Amino acid sequence: MKFKINRDFFSSGLQLVTNVVGARKTMPILQNVLLEAGEDHVSLTTTNLDLGARCSVKANVSESGSVTLPVRELGNIIRQLADMEVSVSTGSEPKAKITTRGSIFNLMGMDSKEFPPLPTLEGQKDLKLSRQELKQMLKNVSYAQSVNEERYMLKGVYFSLAEEELSLVATDGRRLALTTKAHKSEDNAVGEFILPASSVAELMKMPDLGELVRISFTDRQVAFEVDVEDNSSEEVDEQNGFVGSVYMVSKVVEGKYPNYKQVIPKDSFNTSEVERELLQECVTRAALVSDERVTFRIKKDKMEITAQSTLGDACESMNVSYEGDDATVSFNPRFLLDPLKALSMDKLSFEFRDDMSPGVFRTNDKDKGDLTFLCVVMPIRTD
């Protein structure tokens, strides 16, 4: 194998696949990246057996071949090289010679035949989604995933694909986030799966390449693939160097996701319209005094947000659109700030009733467009 490659292109590709690599020291091959040199490109693949990633970077290949090399060490070497053009070559042994002007590295690797192949999906269901919409939907709900090892089914984002709608849900038992999008499923591709939290994190880091994501899923695996836009502009090429497609395949969380719909209040609640950024700022300042509880006191056209602790107390006030009875309800400030930071719209509906009932954030009808959002936050009982 022999090829020449742009240092920054190589580094970008390695950075994309490095985070997948886990800490399974019992299988050293999983610490490596599989390099496969083909016509005008080098393919980079990593896996931890639960999640795999593959991308291709353009290169000048004079001799095809493959090898696996320790991905983090390789990434550190490439990133520190002084020259932009990097030459990589291998011989009969599984090691690579990496050279630039004034630098020579010989890096030991392992035979590419030992590298576990990424799983292939059979009998899968498929859908296509805007890459930006998918990342925004994940951002809308991912903060509510559980970190409790015992509740493993909640350690991920639940995807539910119906005939006319796609829903993403996450909950940890104390708050629930739901975002939906009108989506016409093709070829009766309805179904559901739970994407593990680690895979959600990597998917949200996917580079801004291509417009559409192809999602394929079975009972055991789910794959996400983005075609790199075919653009010969020198400016675009200098930014990334990716070619072909970026591909991720993940195991799904086994088990049945709980019935999240029963958590969403069906009773009539008081509703106020709030400015999202202003509410976020007020809660953030109040939480400087107490990061465990903030109390909302809602009156006609006004909301007070107070916090108290041994440190002292704080009171923030803001104007809201509200015509109902006075009410008081308390929440964990972090559970309020997470959805407020994740969303992008200017205004939200905040629904509440009393200190025993959950608070609900919703997108206003005029703002939601094709994407809707709802977040249920359990209250802290007011003394």
C-alpha cells in the first residue's frame, strides 16, 4: 500500500472515527483504525463492536492495500507533522512508514484480516431525513436520556416511525422530552428502535456534509449514512477532503421502551407564553444562589423566579402573556435549562397547574413549522 494525502484531510478523517474506539484492552485490534487505499481515496474504519464508523478521504493512491494502525497514536502523529503532504506506505509486514519533509515515522500495526467487519443489515426498513433536522431533533431530546445503569432501556433516544410522523423521545423518569416531525413513510417502513446514548453523541458530531441522512434499521442494528456533496470547489475541498459517504452503524438497545404517552398531562393546565432566551437568563441567574430549586410565581402578565439557600436569595422577574389565576410551582433549575438551551425558537408555551403537577414546555403553533417539541418536567414540592 502506498499513497500521498493532505495532512489536514487525513487528520479530519481520523478525528471523525477516533471517538468510536473504546477501551477494550482485551481486543487490541479494536484500538486500531482500518486503512484501505483504493482509487483516489483512503477509507478509514473503526469499531468497538457496539458502534462502527467509516469515512473516505481523498488521496493520491499509487498502490492499493490495507493495514490497521493504532488510531490515537496515528492521529497524534499526523496532527503534529509540519508539512502538508504526507506519504504513507506499507510492505509485507503490518506496519506503516509515514514520511513528510524532515520527518520519518515507522508505526507498528496489525494485519487487516484480523479487523472485525462492520455488520451488514438485512431486511431493513429505510427512511431519509434532512441531516440538519435530525441533529436538531436529537439536540431537542438527548439531554433527557437516563444515566442509570439499571434502567438501561432509558439510556438512549427512542425513535418511533409511524405512517405520517417521526417521533424522538428521551426520559430519565424526572423529565421527558418529545420532538415530532411530519414524515410520510415509504414502503410501509414503520417501526421503532432505541439508539444508545453513546451512538447519539457520535451522531450529533457528524460533520456538516451532505443534505440527507439515510437511516436503515432492523431489530438489532441501525445505520446512518450521509453522502458527501459532490463539489469540486477548492474552498470546500480545503475544508474537509471527505469523499463518498460517512457511515455509522450501531447496535440498538434491546427491550421495550415504556409508554411515554401516559406521562404527558391530559388535564387542562394554565398556559403562559414566555420568551425562551429571557426565561433561560432569569433561571440561570437565580440558580447561582441555589442549583437545587427555583420557584416560579406566576401572576397576570408577570412571572417571578426566586431561589433561596444558606448562601442567600435571589429574585428575577419577567413579563409573560398570562391571564389565569396566581400559581406557584418549583423545579430543579437544570431540568429547565436543558430544554431552554437546546431549542432555537424565540417563544414557548409554559403550562402549569400547582406544586404537585408537572410543568410542560411546548412550541407555539406559529413557531413550530414542521417540527414540534414538548418537555415534561416533574416539580419539586413547594414548602
